[in-house]
Amino acid sequence: MTVTLRVVLDQLVAETSRDLAEASASLAQALVDTAPRGCDVAAIVPAPGLPDAAGVTGLVDETRLPMRRRELAASWQLGVVAGVGKGLIHSPTALAPLVRHDRVNETHQIVVSLWDLRAWETPDELPTAEVLAARALLKRVSKHADAVVVPTHAMAERLNEVAKTKFASKVRVVGGAPAAGLRVPSDAVGRLRALDLPSTFVAVSGGAAPSDALADAFAAVAAASYDGPVVVLDVPEGEEPAVAELASAAGIPESRVHARGSLDRWDRAAVLSHADAYVTACARTDWPWRAVDALAVGVPIVAVDTPVHREVLADAAALAPADQLGPVLSDALGAGAERLRVLAGDRAKGFQWEACADRVWALHAEL
């Protein structure tokens, strides 16, 4: 008898986050590639169904629901999950068909994933509706999910601190990885030119981070006496003036700041590969997507010292309190650069979606 694991791939139909979409596709493909004997993988998707360019091959079936993603999300948050059916269900995000069920007698499992706790840690950075939806969804997760996957032990601890309900018995730690196949493209120089970026610079984790974290990163660049260009990644459309203001407040002229939005994996790899260093001062417990990308392309990383960065980056990054990042960045741009590049490359080998998929299969077998 074949056991089918169905994966919720709403992000591949209607993307709300490039990182979540890439993670969903990468994990789904890894689950297909590592499926144990007698197991296969199918998809659950909103209308109009998976596009031809979804990037996942080997799926045995597709449960195409009649609603588009927005309506589907609203329906599932209310517990209306008609058409989904029973079985083993894994969601690479927090959106899942969460309803009361009998895992033992109905062989029905529901596992969800949480990649950040922004609605609790920095709610002022999000629209009120998004905060309320995230908190309501977490209540359904606490009641009906058989397991909750988080990417770090630090997030597992933080989840129990911010949530009203204790999740200890349900939480499992399965880390993430760079987007499948992420590597420096052969046309990296051309991509930089197309993005109107200089050939060398310091890259900074940008618009997805809280404004105080971005201010700390700019302060570190200024304190390091770095007088070259600064490229700010993941800046939401329309936020460029605010980024320029933060840079100016730190003493970095607007002419040196290049704010860019969400880039695809190849543009990100091209940009990061040409960075003299990557700086992040974000202290939230989010999975550090961009820092892991930086590991993959061997960039010297300077990061604020947090439990997440200690766990994920370990000694492959130069860690320091926010107010001491400047001297650390100065070293990373000079004498410490080559050591950090080597350590980053070594650390990157520990982040592979195939290993994540093996742990997901083991989790469903355990349940």
C-alpha cells in the first residue's frame, strides 16, 4: 500500500513571500527525491492550480481546490476545509486545513511550519489585519495541528514565550536551507549591471528587518569607516526614501545607498557574491534567510549576537552586540575576511533541503 504525503503549495500558485515560495518548492522537490519506499508526494493547491513553471517534478497528484488563495486562506482560518480530504498533510507555511480530527483512527495528520513570529515580536511593522490573522491562525494551530515545525531551537523557546498556549509537546525543529540550486550564476556581472549596482559594496539586510535594526546596520558601516557603496536588500516598494533617511542619519550619504527589492535566487546570489561583507542587525527570531544565502556563496558575515544567529551561523559569522558591530565589520573587511569566507563555505554544507526532507518524513512516521 502506497502512503501519500500531500504538501500545501499555495505559495507556488499565489506568492505572498518569495522566501516562502522558494522554501515550499525546494522542500517539496526534496520530499519527492527522498521519499521512502512505498511513499510518494502530492500537492494541495488553490485555484487555478500549479503553473507549469512551479519547479517541482515527480508529484503524483494535485488536489486543486475551487477557491483562489485569498479566499482559501479566509476559509481555512474559519475551519472550513471542504474538498481537502484526509491523509498525511504537510504545510511548509502556517496556512493549513486545520480542523479537529482523529489522527489514530482516521490516519489523518496535519503538520504546519512557522518561519517567524513577527506578529508578536514587531507587530508595529505589519498591517493590523495581518497581525490579527496570524494570531488567530496560531490559535487554530495550537488546537488542531499534530506538530508544529520551527527552524531553530531559539524559535521553539520563543514560541512558548509569546503564545498563550504551550507548544512544547508539538514543536519539532527542522531547519531551512538556501533555495534549491542556489549558486553564483555565470552571468553575475551582467546581473549586477542590469540591477544598476556597483561591482563591490557592503550588503545589508534591509526592508524586511525592523527599522531600528537597519539603523544599527548603517551605524556599523559608518563606525567601520567604510566609504564604499552600501546595497540594501529586500526593501519593500515605496520604502526607499525611508531607507535613505536612516542611512543619512548614520552619516552615510544617500548617493552611496542602493536600495533593492525582493530579488530572485540568481540575482541574490549574484549580488551577495560581489559583496565585501554582509551585515544583519535583526534581532528577531526569524529564520535568517539572507544570512543563509550569504553562507552559500561564501560571503564574510557580520551579525548581531542573538540566539538564532549563534545557532544558525555559529563561528561562520562575526557576532557582536548591535553597538559593537562597527569594529567587527572593520575586521571582516580586512584581516578577517578570508577566514570568514572559508568558515562560511564550510558552514553552508550543513544546510541542505534533502536533509530537511528526511526529517520531515521521519516526523510523519513518528506521528
